[in-house]
Amino acid sequence: MCLAIPGKVVTIDAKTGHAQVDYGDGTSRTVNVSLVDVKVGEYVLVHAGFAIQVVDRKEAEETIALFKEMLEMAGEA
Amino acid sequence: MFELRDKTVADEILSQLKAAKVKLRFMHVCGTHQETLVRHGLDTVLKKCGVTVSQGPGCPVCVTTAREIEEAIALARRGYTVASFGDMLQVPGKDASLAQVKAQGSDVRMVYSIEDVVNLAKQHPQKQVVFLAVGFETTAPSTAAVIENGPPENFSILSCHRMIPPALQAILRAGELRIDGFIEPGHVSTIIGLKPYQLISRQYHVPQVVAGFEPLDVLMSVWMLVQQVQQGKAAVENEYARAVNAEGNVKAQRVMRQVFAAGDVAWRGFPVIPKSGMFLKPQYAAFDARKRFADDLSVLAGESFPEPQGCLCGAVLRGVCASQECPLFGCQCTPQTPLGPCMVSREGSCRIEFQYQKK
Ligand code: SF4
């Protein structure tokens, strides 16, 4: 139930607080974005029709590299 | 960008875990973590490395009490429209589930979002529309946002929203299980941030890692917990930094605080957990189904609602019993004939176990 799916914000309607979010698998949905500060082109986590957080793209891209670094450091210790 | 698959990293984690020669028990409190663990066979692999990961009370559908389900059923039978998320409809009540009550002619709706319920209320102004609002801090902000926005006057909620940190404390206080660390739920944490966990680490000296939901997230969080145990640390670390920041979603916290007050509430399998429930504040009483329909619900006063006979969901939710240890698992109790909520919910450990392993 706490499942949340990442998608890309395609358009935002500031009046209604809703955005069109593209999930990258050919599906897109109208999502309430009133709980986040998000811009078109950014990624959000969507849960039960609401965007609950903006995904940090840089962190996402660096995750594996960071893991590798942590493991290496521990391995050498 | 969102898929986290790298076999060499997974292998390195497992080889370091093996070399550590530990014997530890961690707990997670999220059905989606349970799914990742069982679906990818990580529970078995980790056990071979000396790490047992137990499931705690991390399924909102499962921890909703029999009384709360009876409240919704009573309102549906009374002729009101009752709406909730899919799995809630299948949870067995005393003599029927909401789905069965619907089959008997009551107006019960399955919805994807609370906004669907608001629209329903707008379309049918002559009907009373009640939302059975379940979910942890991931879900509660959406309910709060709708209430703060002033929904239609014929809309109300039965709040069954609950908070995770008080449940963690209840588990540690009860001391039924030795827990060497918590894997904290990533999506609850997108909202609440890290601070609520830090208080717990200080008070109980327990390591915690906030984790994402890819197999590598879960493996890495276990590895981080093991590192902490070996170094004698009890810190809160964040493995899921791509979605969770230290302060959490401040907007969502604000609206939750605005609309809800913390109150004592029982969880299935648990006695009352102090300040773990989210109840509408007095200024929103007009949208509180328990107040609006107090007369209709008074029939439930004084009644007790025992667990389905033989069902061990309570023990499963406290992490003291695994699903396969339930004698009914896979025979009398299957996803087609569920006896308890843990076999109903896609986040329930019995359902997940059945789906991926069978008995
Ligand atoms: S297998 Fe069925 S009866 Fe047993 S604990 Fe799980 S839900 Fe309850």
C-alpha cells in the first residue's frame, strides 16, 4: 500500500494542482502535486494519486557508485 | 535510472556478509520490503549469511482492526456509500467482508485515490459517501490535503491512519523479539524524514537504515545495519537518498499536523499503541464519519471482535511467527479463501509467501 512509483512530470496545471505524469512504460496519469514543489521535467514518486516526493536525479544516478565505494572501503579495512 | 541492478555489487555485499559471520535479526515494517525479500529469494540468501529479516506491522490493511472493518460494514449496511482501497474490501469481518456486503446489495466502491471518492461525492450529492481511510504517513497526507481543501458536505472519512514510529517503540518496549536493527520504510520516510527515527535510536540504542525497494536497496541496507552492529553504533542512516531527505516532505507534514491529532489506537495483533493513530481534529469534525454517524455506529459499542479462529495474523504482524508456521496457511487459508488480512493484502506476508513459494 505504501507502494510509490516514479514518473516524469510532463505538464502542470497550477490552477488545479494536478500534473500529467508519464511512467515511461507508455502509461501516464493525472496526479495531484499539491504536496510537492515540482517543475516540469522532474521526477516524482506517486502514491494513491498524489506525488509524495521529488526524486533526486543526481542521487539516483550516483547510487550504485556510492555503494561500490562503501563496499570497497569496508573491504580494505 | 530507477532500476538498481548490479550483480557485482550484490555479490560483494553477500561475500562481505558471509565473511562477517554474524547471527542477527533485523525487522522491517513495510509490505513492499517483504515483497522484495521473498520475490527475489533474498530472505533465504540472507539467512545463509546469518541474517534473519522479520516482518513487522508494516501492512496498513493488515493492522487495521476488526472493529474498524465492522464500522465500515455497519455504515455500508445502513445504506451509505463506502469507498476504500482494493484490498480493504476483501478483509473478512465478523460475518462478511465489504465485498460480500456489496454483493448483498450495499454500495461499496473500490478506489485508487481519495480524489476518486471526492468526485463520487460531488456526482451524488444526495448520497452520504464515506472513505475508509487506511495507510501510514505515506497515505495520510493525501487525506489531510483533501480535508483541508474543504470536500463536499456529503463526504466524510473513517480515519484508520496510523504512524510507524510509535509502533517501532511499542515493539522495542514489548521486547518479545531481540531486534538488532530496523530496516525503515522508504516511502513513509519520504514524508517523515529521519528525525523521528533518531529519537528511537537514542532511546533504545538500535541501529536503523531507511531503505528503498529494489533488491539491491534491501541488501545494502542489511549490510549497513551489520556494519553498525559491528562498530557498536546505533545511528539512523539513509540508504534511499534518491527519495528521502533528512527533513522529509515538510508540506505534507504541515497538512497532516493541521488536520490530524495523534491519539491512542489498537493495531491488529497489538494492544493500544499510545499516540499512534491519526484522528481528525475537532475543527474538522463535520468530516468525521465517527461523529457524523455516531448513532449508526453505537450498535458496535461494547462489542468485542475476536480474531478469526486459528488465524495467527497478530503474531505474524509482531514478527514472532512466520506465515508458514500457521497451520491454516495454504490449506484452509489461501488468497481465494483468506481467513485473515495477511492473506488478503498484497502487502500481507501470508499472501506474499503464498504467491512466491506456496507451502
Ligand atoms: S495463513 Fe491465514 S489464517 Fe494463518 S496467519 Fe496468515 S492469514 Fe491468518
